[in-house]
Amino acid sequence: MIIPLQFISTGKLRNCESQLSGAITAVATSLSVTSGEGAKFPTYFPFLLQCESEIMECSARSTDTLTVSRGEKGTTAATHSSGTPIRAILYTNDLDLDRLIVTDGDVVTTDGEVVYDGLS
């Protein structure tokens, strides 16, 4: 099950999405997101990113700069323009929770904490 754009950090919902702050070529191995928004992304590595139809694997982050491997999961590395949305692809095992319940589009822990609001 994919939990798009969201992950839990100190009990708070986070939006793991930003925009490229500059264009990248198909061979670039680092990219920058909007200033101040690098902190929206996970602090564990690796995790996957999606930019248009390309999937990348992020292996490091320094402030707003992400180090990536390109063309992952059978996708093709491509050029991307400044301002293109980029988002983390997270799975339930990324949440490091023992058990999740899905109800009415929400994903909640067994103790009732909502970790993904399907309406957001």
C-alpha cells in the first residue's frame, strides 16, 4: 500500500512534496528543491522520489539539495524544468509502524493516531 506524500515525524503529518528550484539534466545526480523545503523530506535513506514520470532514489540530503540515482524502477532518466513538482513515494513500512488500519480513506495506527488523511 502506498501512502502518497505523507509520513509521520514526531507524531505530525508531513507533506513530502516540493518543486525543483532549477532545471536538471537526465544525467544530474543532485537536485535542489524550493528553498527551505528540503526539511519536508524523510531523514532516512534511501527513499524514492517521483518527478513527472521518472522515479529516483534519494541517498542523501543536505538542506535543500538531494543526491539521487536516476531512472529507478524501470523508468527513464529525463530532463526536468525548474518548478516541476517532486514528491517522495512512501510505503507503509517507511512509517515503521507495527500495524495500520485503513478506514474511510484514512490510515490510522492501532492506537487511533491518523497518519494519513485521505482527504488532504
